[in-house]
Amino acid sequence: MAINVANNNSLSAITALPSAVSGGAMTLLETQTASSSATLSFTSGIDDTYDEYVFKFYDIHPATDQVNFQFQGNAAGGSGYNETITSTHFNAIHDEADSETALGYQAGLDQAQGTGFQSLTNSIGNDNDQQTSGYLRLFNPSSTTFVKHWIANFNDAHYQNYSSNNFSAGYFNTTSAIDEIQFKMSSGNIDAGVIKLYGIS
């Protein structure tokens, strides 16, 4: 069996992959930058072009201390960002003093057929050096047959000086297409940060 090798001698110099190597391409669809923003809404670009969409979050900084970063969706033709969600959430924490660690389910951050905004993080601090970064993956949002699954992972600079790694997942319990997603804090504005939306082919 022949072994496929990259066309260059070092990883930093690779300009092309062997024809046998394949993988999904990420296409940047939209970038939004927060500046004391109450919400950031993606109201176009989520359609049947791609089976998966990925939001990436860079240095999302809250204006208010001890808040959660959240999201909700709109079904096609809908309004109000109040789709029905069932979800799960757990996190791992470790403090700067190396004196406390924990791993556990966060019952207050899940939903069972709820229509509120879904928390992706847990108690971000608003000190100048505190923020959250992570990703949210949304699968086949244009399906009119199945529910719409999503998974997310964020790391927060917690307001009590922890590293808080948050894992959440769930689904929009609707067979209508989801074509809009909105982000906000549980209280106060999104002071700063960048969100990028990609389509995955």
C-alpha cells in the first residue's frame, strides 16, 4: 500500500495536500464585533447551503460582573428568539490559588422544554483581564424533519478567579428550520469581543 505524504518537507511549508487527503472546508460567512452591545444577532447566512454551522467566540467581555453568555434561535418566519430547547450543562473548574477544583453538572444552566435563552458559560468576571472564548456548533439547522442539535465548549475567566471550562449541548425541539441566532449576556451588555460564523462543507 502506498503512503501518501505532504508535498513539502515541513508542516509550516505545506501548500497542498495529497489528493487522497480530504476534509471539510470552513467558509467564513460573517463577523460581528461587540461594542457595548445589548445583543449580537446573526439573521442571514444560516440556510440549507451547509449541514453544519460553527460560531467561534474571541475574548467576549461582559460589562457586568458574574454573568452568563447566552444564545437562542428563531425558526424561519418566527420572531422573539424563544424556540423550545432541551439541554445539558457541566463544567470543570480550577482556581488561581491552586486550592480548589471541581467537576460537576450545572442544573441551573440546563433547560427541559424551556423557551428562555440558553447559557453557554457560568459567571464570567468583568475585570479588564477577564472574558470567555469558545465555540458553538449547530447541526443541519434547515432540516424540516428533525430537531436541531448543537454542542458548545467555552472557557471562562470566572469572576472568582477560576478557570471554568463549560460543556453544554442540546437541541431546538422543532421541525421548523432555524435561520437566526442571537447572543447576549444574562444581564448587561456585551462590552467587547468578536463572533465569527462559518459554514462547514
